[in-house]
Amino acid sequence: MPYETILYEQEGALGILTLNRPHRLNALSRQLVQELDAFLGEIERQREVRVLILRGEGRAFCAGADIKEMAEEEPGVALPRATTRIATRLENLPLITIAAVHGYAVGGGCELAMACDLRVASEDAQFGQPEVKLGILPGAGGTQRLPRLIGIGRAKELMYIGDFIDARTALAWGLVNRVVPRERLMEEAKALAQVLLQRPPLALALIKSCVQVGMQTDLHSALEYEARCSTILHASEDRREGMRAFVEKRPPVFQGR
């Protein structure tokens, strides 16, 4: 379907999704949230794309909710819940996601970045959950994902005070995986994507699933789930190919089976 607030391009098994409201720093309007939801529904059903990069057009990744639009809404409307839904759908995609972050990634923008598997940031990136200054809370998963990524103490400080941190601090705290100069951001994100595309897709999918399940359950149950996934992989063609290639000293050719 045609979109107005997002752009999408595909390079083989790599997809690049761009938030495209640069005049509003890619703030999350109702339309943008609806179009993201529709796009995620489409990409959930396909198997060609194995890695997805999420980026923002213009001067920022995403400056959070469109506050001007929110201020005109009645309390209890659906936008906060819709934003939560797209962050959860993004987190649970059956492929690997990379947030390529520059400029502001605050509020809902930070929450979208946290819903991705990996985060590459430019040196000018700023992260934060400033919702408390507006009398609200990080309602798209921020109160849950942020402590899991950076620890409870630091997460509470960011959410209680509402100030931003820079890219180097985000790296030191574990919020992002890599920091690069602005002009190298997409180059680095694509290079990381290419490494992931060389890995066996079934193993990546099950590793991701193990982590997701493990973060939501007790250790014993998580280990049982890990064992079941390990058994599946042990019987896979990719496992046999990977081990044969290792013994034969050649690059493996994985098929996702």
C-alpha cells in the first residue's frame, strides 16, 4: 500500500524503513503510527527480508509523540496504546532490526529504538524519556525496556528527571551498541546488516526468540525453552552445513532450514 509518512526500500534481503516527517523531526503523529502499524503487518508476513534498518529522514531519528497533536486530543484516546502496539510488533518481528539513530531519539523515538534488536548511533544523537515534564510517562514500553537495557537506577534517573544523554553516555550505559561519526551512520548500519545476513537465519531467529522469552519468564523455564530451540537447530540443515564448512575450511552457505 502507498505511504505518506514512511519510506521503504529494499536491497536484497535488507530492508530500510525511513520515518518521513522531517518538518516535525519525525514526531509520531496518528498517521505515522497507523502507517507504521500497517507496514509492520506487511513485513511480518514475508520471509524475503531478513534484516531491517529503521532510520529517520532529516535532522532527527524521532522526536517522540507529536505533542501539538496530542494536546488537542481528549484524555484516554487510542494513540498511546497504538504506539505501544507498534513498538511491541517491532520488537517481535521474525527478523533482525537495527535502529540507525541520529539527532533526537527521545520519548516515543527512544522507545522505538529500544524495540529494535541493535542500535547504531551517530555522535550527534541524543536519547531521553522526557515525558515526566509533560505530566505523562513513557507509555510505549519505556518503563520496561529502558531498565532492562541500562539498569534500574539509571533508567529511573532518566525517567524521573527527563533530561537527555548524549551518544557516548548511551554507549557507556549499554543503550546503544556502536557510535560513529554522522556521515558514517548508514554505512555502519549497513555493514552490520551484511554481517547478520551472513549468519544462519534460523539460528538468529531462535536466538532472538530465546532472549525474548527469557526476559519474560523465570530462569528454569527459559533454560527449558533454550534447550528445545537448541534441539531444533541441532537437527537443521544449517547446522550440518555450518559444521561441514568449518571442517572443510570454507565459507558456509546457509539456507534457513
